[in-house]
Amino acid sequence: EAQVTQNPRYLITVTGKKLTVTCSQNMNHEYMSWYRQDPGLGLRQIYYSMNVEVTDKGDVPEGYKVSRKEKRNFPLILESPSPNQTSLYFCASSLGTDWDEQYFGPGTRLTVT
Amino acid sequence: EDQVTQSPEALRLQEGESSSLNCSYTVSGLRGLFWYRQDPGKGPEFLFTLYSAGEEKEKERLKATLTKKESFLHITAPKPEDSATYLCAVNTGFQKLVFGTGTRLLVSP
């Protein structure tokens, strides 16, 4: 089954404790992206990757890091989380260029206290 | 600044009552407009891509249309299972994707 998986699905952590949210896709997609979704603000792009070893900033990259060492994986790293990073995070992938037909993961709900 | 605005924020329909959702955009360049459906607690699910003014796409009770300034998602004779949040997104042409805040649709039996 074609899918994007994220782990963990729920995470409660404390300020400053480094964490990683994993994302993996089994569709051999070139494009991958991370979003955060906040009430009233919609989905905002954090980082994206157009291929292995190629990553770029989206609209809200501050406080986040990513890496793309393999085509299928695109982890999101928060090196020193802060309460304003409490949000719902989605990973997505797409085969086509121009972000056509993205497949989204189930989401990771992160709370930073 | 690139902007995508969806209206209304929320819409309540009776089963069978057709209506339209609007997505208006002000962007520097359009390289695709996308519609997604999002159910509570889940990730968005792709519905349609539109690339040029005049283009239309259909899927079951949904039909998406595009003009130079906006897109409409028409819902014909909706059913309760069409209840969801509908998201619009625009590729602005600089590898940048801008989402609207969505329209929450509730269809009552």
C-alpha cells in the first residue's frame, strides 16, 4: 500500500530537549516536505526536498532542521524545542514536479511544555 | 505577498443541497492550484490539480474550476460523508506552496 508514515504520532516534551520526527514514504517520490498546521493559520511549509541531499527552506524554517540522506526518508529535527513549536506536523511526498498530488502522512501532534 | 483566501470559513448544508466553496489567490505566479480534503485527525487527501484558467476537473459529486483570480469547488447533492475541511493550495512558481486556511463543511442528513 502506498503510504507516508510518521513517528511518533503524539509527543509531549519539555523545552530544550532535542527530538526527531521520522518520515518515510514507499512510493519512490522525489519531492518531500514538512508542514505545520495551526488553527487560523493553515498549513505552512517548514522545509522541503526535491531530491536526495537537496533541501530548502519553506516559510517557517526557524528552529527546525532536516536531512535527506535517502530518497524514502526525510526526518524533521528540533534541536532545542520551544513552546511555540507546539503544533500538528505533517510530512508529505509527491512524484510530480510542482507539488502535484501530494500524499500526506497521518500527522504528529507535538506539545512542548 | 502571496495570499490564498478561502471562503466561507464554515458551511453547513442539508443533504442534497448543492453549494460552492471559493479559493481566491493573489500570487506572483501560478504553477498549479490544488484542492485537498482533510478529515478530523488525518492528513490532507489530494482531490484535484488545476493549471490554467478555464480548466475543470470532476470527481463524483465534486467539480473544481479555475479562473485567473480564483477557484471554485462545487459540491452537487452532497452527502453526510462529504463533511470535511476542504483546503486550497497554490504553487507560486518559486518552489513555494501556499495553503489557504480551509472551509469546514458539515452536511446534515
